[in-house]
Amino acid sequence: MNNITSLYGIILSAGPGSRLKGAVKALLKTGGKTFIEKIISAMRKCGVGNIIVVLGYKAGTVTRYLKRNKSSRGVRVLINKNYSAQQAATGSQQIDSLRIAVRTLPAECSGIIFTPVDHPLTKLSTYKKLINGWLKDKEKICVPSWNYRKGHPTIFPRKIFEMLLRKNVRGGARYFIKKYGKEVNFIRVNDKNIVVDFDGPEDLPRRFTR
């Protein structure tokens, strides 16, 4: 796909895995690549050249990795200092991290495609289908749907930004999906990985390694 300069990618990687015993989600591996590397690669292959990573837990470790890794050159790193496992559970950490990123976006940004870092297996075809849906109507929220279940990544149009920045909400992106229900484009995908996340060793399939 051609470079889509008006769509910014945001990877949410601030929180600690509640059952990871000190390991860093972003640096866990699947298929020989780290979670964060796979997501960056998928976004770039879809034409999303402007990518922001919001870090918190062990931010220095992840930042050093990104600086060493050729595939992450040009990625911008921001820090959410108020991360916590409790915030992650309520969804407020996701919104806080999105706010940190959105505050830095230029006027020419028309939308954001964002995902938590614990969704590294989302298919490239899902990213492409979601972005193509948004390009047809840039005023819509775009959410992938598999088996009638919502997942990640999600696209928010620019018109959501003002409320995101001023509204104190709980429940993460779901708050906005519910509030703007009539303006949400649910895009059906053949990809169960949009609803598969990871938070501890018991979630770790054989294809994931440290």
C-alpha cells in the first residue's frame, strides 16, 4: 500500500503484564520476532509510516531495543509515567496512553490506528482491510470484528480527539465505540487473532518464546 501520511499508528505498551514476573510484553517473541517488531512491521507494510510507541514499564529497556533494531528506525517513543496493573485492568491506562500520543499529533493527522502490544498475531490482511475501510470514510471509527467479537487494531478519526483529550472515561476504547455507535464501521475479518491477547505464561502458545 502507498504511504498514508494522514494516518498515524500508535502502539500501546505502557503496562506491566500482571503475571509476567518481570518480563516485558513488547520484547516477547513470536515467529522469531518481538511483539513490538511484528506490529511495527504490519503497520509499515500497510503504508503507516508515522508510528508512535507509548511506553511505561521498563521503558528504558524497550527504548534501547528500538534504537538498536533497524526495523524500528523512525519510530517515536513517548512515556506514560502513570502506568499500573490496576489502570490496565480498567482500561484507563489505554486512554491515558492514547491521550499522551494524540497531544503530539500534527494538524494534518486525520486519524489513528492503535493496538495494545499484546496483539502481535493480527494478520496483515486485517490491517489492510481495516485501513481500506477507513479510507472510504475517514469520519468513521473502524473496528475489526471476528465471530461477532470486537478486537484490535482500532481506527479513531480526528473528530474523536477532542473528546478523548477532555473526557475522563473508563473502559478504554470501548467507551467511544459505544458512544459513537452509529458512526462505527464494524469490519468483518477472518482473523481470530484480533481478540487474542497475552498477559501471562498461561496465555503463551508454543509459537511464543521469550
